[in-house]
Amino acid sequence: MTTSIRSVKINPTETITTLDVNEVSIGADIIAAIGCRMFDVVGLEDEIDLFVDDEGLINGSTLNLPATVLAHRLGSRTVIFGTAIAVSVTGDGETVGLTDAQLARIQESFAQKPDARTVDALVESLSPFPTVVSMLRNI
């Protein structure tokens, strides 16, 4: 029996959709969903992982501000380019579907304006990208 992994696909254009990834072909499904050759994993709080394009910065992918804000809100000061996929991870490092609580935490992060501390961290992380910094200062 094939198990489906509940995840959230976060596009740079701020479209956020749920996505079911096949447990058997998870690597290929992630690569296809992101549209990349190689992916990397960014570990966040609450046992949430983001699969991201490992070459996003160098291949001309669009800055993914929603995923970058989510990463900062959930404990990782990383800048994400291209599409990201949020999943859950067990203590053993196994990728599993998002729980209802994790999905709610992700949705809550997108629904709320970032707090001042998060905006300050974003400005610092995004300082090599001046156009984005000016956008953040207007939040």
C-alpha cells in the first residue's frame, strides 16, 4: 500500500497549496514539485522541514519571500529561492506528513504580519538583496 505524505507547496508568487507526495517516490516527487535538479532540507521548529532548490540562488530562481519569512519565524535564518515544500520529520529523520497542528502553525505564519524581531532578522538576512529589503521596510 502506498502512503501519501501531506505537505504544503510554497511558491514564490505567494500561492500556497497542499500537496500529497508519494512516500515511495518522495525524492522524485519533491524534485518535480520544486522544479529543480537537486534539493536541500532546511530544518525548522516543531519538526517541520522545508525541501528547497539547492541551486535556487545560482540558477536564477525567484526569491521565495513567503518561505523565507516562514523559515525565519520557525527558527532558521535562511533565504529561499524557488518553490519550497514543507513536510514533517520524525526524530529519526524520516519524512512524514504534516500533522494538523503543524499545518495550522504554517497557515498561521502566513496569515500574520511578521513581528518586529522577525522583520529585523529578515532585513539582516536579505541585506545582499537591496530591493527586497526596501519592500520589507514597508511591511
